[in-house]
Amino acid sequence: MITLPAALISVFQQGGVTIETDATAAVTAIAVDYRTKILTMTIQQGTTTGQAFAPGQYPSQYSLVVNMVTGVWFVNGSSLSGTFNGASISAISAIFLPLRNSGEAFVIQIALFPAATETNWTQI
């Protein structure tokens, strides 16, 4: 979870009454398109109790979009953009390449394609 500094906490009021205070943010979804090499993370503001995150009713929502090969990234709805360095690109690959291979291993395990075999991918 991401604990927001006071200046970034979203407080929503109605008729002078606070109805929501979003003091944390979290990645709530990750989508990986291995064909286009694009990773998209959805980040929402909300509240956290223990290890449970609840998105607010009125929070900001952001999408961080990353090219997993070039490292070029941007955040939808903002002016934030840039390029990750080589170490960061390697870290992305170290997470999402095994995830793809594990997903395909599950497909073999449940026999979605009977008698099929799996060959691990070696690069994003």
C-alpha cells in the first residue's frame, strides 16, 4: 500500500460534512499484454484497514502504462512520463516473464490442450 502525505490526501465533503478521506493508494489491477509488450497498472486512492484496501467512492484513479521492452512509461490523465533505466526494465522482465511461463504451466496442468507440451519463454 502507498501511504499518502497530508498534502495528497483526498477529502470529500458534502454540505460541510466529510464523507470520505482517501489517505492511501494501491495498485488494484495489473494487465499484461505480452503481444504488444505493454504493462498497465491501475492505481486507486482509498482507505486501508490492516491488509485490506477499499477504493473510495470518489477517488482519483490512474493508469500507469509501461512498454516492457523500451521502458517508456506514462500515467494516463497526467503529465507524468519517462523512461525506466536498464535495471528497472530487467526487474520488470524478472517478474512478468516467469508469470507468463507459470500461467502456461497451469494451462498444461488443467489439460486445456490435451497432450500439449510447454516451452518456457526466455524473453518478454
